[in-house]
Amino acid sequence: MAKYRLVYFDGRGRAEVIRILLAAAYVQFVDDRIDVKDWPDLKPDTPWGGLPVLYVDGREVAQTGPIVRYLAKQFHLAGMDKWEQLLADSALEATLDLMSTAIALGESKKGPLEKEDDIRRFKEHTIPVAMTNYDRYILANGNNGFTVGNHMTMADIGLFNFLDSVLHHGVFALESVKLFPAVYKVYEQVKAQPRIALYLSQRPHSNF
């Protein structure tokens, strides 16, 4: 079994989807959470000047999307065939885009009023439109509470992670998620997966 070490800040951000996927696969890994104040010294040594970075038997790779796809293929969470993999990849990419927007809002240097207006638009327009699209996508391609096919894939984990993040930060409400039945079913199914539920109950508290 390969040895995995995931390097990220002491928060959820761009790394949590990777942690949840590893939990779903029941894979032990070193969760290396660095202090923000140490980042300037570490940054020049990362492949692309950003985190997360995953070390696999000492070999390093960066960027959330490629890491998730690699691990999903390793642990049978990418889809049962090439078409399912493509569908799962498409859905994953949609949620990674949403996460990037959410993170950018959190890191925005705009004034309080302008930032509040951006968050309101994200909450009242961007998320509902995305969840409408996702609901339709699940109904067309998934079954039994899964986004693609009838088994858990990286697409389900990506969707859960995004919703978990915006619920955690109070940007979206659970009652709003329930307005999208297929999305809500995926959210609840991933949350209830025993290995993921155990990870969620034990993960460190995070402000971001």
C-alpha cells in the first residue's frame, strides 16, 4: 500500500474533498496541516506555488482536481466505465468551480458592503442555479442517491463537500438544499457513509 501525505493549511478549503475521498476509501494518510505563517517559506518549494500538495511514496503532485481524479481511480470511486468516469468528472469539475468561487469570496479584499453584495448573489443566484442544474444531472445520469450510476463516485463526494462547506459557513441553509430533492438525497447518502461519517465526527474544527 502506498503512503500518502496531504499538505494543506489547517482548514477545509481546497483540500477537504481529498480528505473525504480518502476517508471513503478507508485509506490512512498523513494530514499535514501547516500554519499560515509558515507558508511564505514553503511556497517556493511547491510544484505550482499553491496548496494542496499530495505526496505518494514521496513523489509530489499538486492541484485539487488532478489529485481527486487520481485517487478516485486508485480506489474505484471514478466510475464503473469510461463513460461514467467522464460524467463523474464533469460533475466534479462543476463543484470544484463552485468551491473556487466560494473560496475567492472568502478571501476577497473588497469593502464590507461590496463583499456582502457578492455573497448575497452567490447565495441567492449562483448556488440555486447550480443546484438546479445538478438536480437535473443526477436525475438523468444517476440512481439510488448517486450522481452517476448506482454507486458512489468522486462526483458525489465533490457535491457533498461543497454543500458541507457552504452549510458550515452559513452561506446556504439545509432547508434550501431540500428544495433540490436529488441533490439532497446525494448529500444525505454521502454523509451517512460509515467511513465518511466517522471522519466527519473526528475532523478538527476549522474556521475556513
